[in-house]
Amino acid sequence: MRHDDAVSAEQIVVDVWDRPLSLDEALEAVRHPRAGAVAIFVGTVRNHDGDRDGVSSLGYSAHPDAITALRAIAEDVAAGEQIHGVYAVHRTGDLAVGDLAVVCAVSAEHRAEAFESGRRLIEELKARVPIWKRQEFEEGGHEWVGL
């Protein structure tokens, strides 16, 4: 059962920024004495997309309302049973292959809740937060994804 107190605003961290992401920061943000599990998702820039190879870099852009949408998702996840912390931060700007694009973390009393809620967090982020990427290709050209 969930502890009497709801997840506090301090235990929900969401943002969109143009500086490198930190796994240590995510872990610290969701740390809680009742949490026995932390699930972390790290999205990285890969050198292909779908069936097209040769992605050399990408640039992320976010709508001004992206943080509002992200906060609503995080608060919904935080309302789940046995959840004690939620963290979701997405990069913007130019990224190279291998760079961290998004970091999500959820702490919970047990691993099942942490895994379920972590998956829900990243899936909802990808589906509902207005963030778009412009992929550059080694052979030239680009494409927008998420518009």
C-alpha cells in the first residue's frame, strides 16, 4: 500500500533543456527512504532510424508548452500506487550519435511498480509531449520526425 503522503512537488522533476543530461541527477531526484526500486530509461541518439542508416546528428526542438505537458504526465504517474519520485528531462538543441536525448526515472517501493510506471512515463512522453527532431544524414539531407 501507498504511504499516507502523496508524492511531493519536490519529488517530481520535469524539464526540457539544452545541456547534457545526468543519470546521477535523475537518481538523486527520485531518492526516497521508502523506495526499494528505481527504474531508469535513457534514450540515446542512434545512427539509424527505422530502415534508414546514416544518421549523423540530430537537433531537438520543443514547443513552449512541452514542460506543461510533461508535468501533467509526471503528476499522473506519481499518483500511482507505491510511487515515490518521478524524473523526466529531455534535451533540446544539437546532439551527436551516442548523446543522451532523454532520461526518465521512477522510484517505487517495488520493482514491478517502478518498471510499469517508468515505461508508462516514457511512452506517454513520446506520444504527448511536443518535441520534434530534425535528423541529419551522412549522405546529406535531413528529415523531421514527430511533426
